Amino acid sequence: MLSKATPAPIRTAALFAAGAVLLTACGGGTTNSSADGGGGDKADGFPLTLKNCGRTVTVKAPPQRAVSVDQGSTEILLSLGLADRLAATATWSDPVMKGLEKANQGVERLSENRPSSEKVLDKEPDFLSASFASTLAKGGVAPREQFEKLGVPTYISPADCVGKDNSGGGDGARTAPLTMDSVYTEVRELSQVFGVPERGDALVKKLQARVTKATDGIDGSKASLLYWFSDSKAPYLAGCCGAPGVITRELGAKNVFDDTHDEWPQISWETVADRNPDVLVIGDLSRTMQTAESAEKKIEFLESNPVTRTMDAVKNRRYVLLSGQAMNPTIRTVEGLERVAAGLRDFGLAG
């Protein structure tokens, strides 16, 4: 589920007083890595060329002043130990991931929501990363092309591009179910871009081990789930195949709205009540963009609204609370899997 903001004009002045000038980007897999044969000191493995969201990006040297304009991307970079190479971050829906508090304190936050392009460019970035294609598009911070013309390479999470159609309205639709492989690809590619591939491999192994542990011995086939991200008036609920789909499939459970491929369709409460899920997975957001962002507000609504308060999950208070990032395709999807698995066990629905 994305944040919305109005873009500001692009600054046209030169960005860098010194440093590498990098080329464009967006997609899904490293295609080439070679040493530079020319003069000057070059880091091993650079220039690095990779495919990202159907585009090509070439990085001549590991970034030193990166800006990450979505929380999910920022938390990957912090997890890779790259706080000292982040000039700024933006677009946050939740407190920073546990264990990253100290690293995050030293990184400037441009905005809780999407910043203006001028604010980004004022940091003189040598690399720009985002979790969502809409962040670096018209209506977001600015289109990728605008940054590329100024020599700033851009990278978007493959999880928002591979097997996904972002051409329509809303948050896009999945043409194929998301898998954790897309998240792992993002981790590995960003670690390669910053010249620390061994850190990426280590982080992926830790995430994979957590997935294995969370799903060990669980059978959620008797449980039906509903994922509510935000808004009480026209709620954004998870379709079949995004990050909630990863969680649901790993646990062998059923998403009551697995018949829609939209990432976060807005569905009426009457339809929700009719499908009567066993468990409500609720986004607990710290932002204040829409109605019922916090879990507290969501539960208050559910237990007072005449349409929803008669649902089995509400009457039995079968709630699992997740951060917004755990409901998006990020490294915190694993956190979401762990919490939903624990919830099913607590509710006696784990097989």
C-alpha cells in the first residue's frame, strides 16, 4: 500500500561537485560486472551493469551519497550496514525495524511521505532507490527519467515490477504471484551495487532460515484470512498475490479475497462480512494519511460498526497486528509471516 504526494519541479543545476557520474536504471537480475580498463582507481567488480524493471542501470562505483525514498528500501540498506552511505531517506509508514534504531538515527529523514524532487536533489545523491514504481513516476517524487538526465541512477524493487502490472490505477495488479525470491533479489542486487555482495548473501540466508522456522510444522488450511491495510470508509484489503499472498501460501491458509489480483483493492464492508474470515490481519501504521491507520482505530471501528461487529473474527477478537512494512513486499514480509503463524497457533488454527 503506497503513500501519495505531489511532485515538485526538478532542479536543473549540476548535481555533483565531485564523484562518479552514474547511468540509468529499473528490473530483475544482474547481467554484467566487469573491471574498468581505463585509468584511475576503480572498485573491484565495477562498473556494474544490471537489469531492473525492464531497464538497464550501470554503476561506475559504489554509491557514497545514496537516497532511499521508501522505507522498505531504506531498511534493506540499513540491514546491510550501509547507514554511513545514506545521505537521506523518506516515506515512512512505521517505526524503523527492530535492531536498526541506532543506525537509523544517523540518517536524515527528508519527509514522512514522498518528498519533493528538489529536496532529494539538494542532497546531491549518487544513487536513488525506491520500493515502488509509483514513487519514481509522475505523481510521485518525480519520473525516473528526470533523475537519469541529471546523472542520478535509480533502482526500484523487483517485487513491484516482476509479475506486476502498474499501468492501471491504484496500487497495480499482479499477473503472477509474488514470491520471496523477488525480495531476495533486491537484497542481493543492492548489496552488489554498494560493493558488499557478501553482506547480501548473509542477509538472505538469515531471512530464509526465519521463513523455515516460522512455517515448521504448521498447517493453516483450516484458516481463512483477511488483510486490512488502511482506511475505514473504503478499506484497502489485500488481493491474492502480493506480500500477504506470500504469507498466506507459506502457511497453507486461504485469503478470502484471493479471487482478485489487484494489489490492494477497495472493498465494501458488506462484502467482507459476507465472506466472514476466521482471522483479521490488521495493519498498525504510525502515519496519519487516511482514516483508521493504527490498529487501535481499526479495532475500534470493527467492534462498533453494525456490519462488522457480528463477524466471527471480531466477536472472538482473532486479530493479528502487523506493521505496514510487513504487509508490503519487503524484508519485513518475513516478520509478517512469523506473526501470522504465531497468531494461527494461538487461535488453534495451525493444524
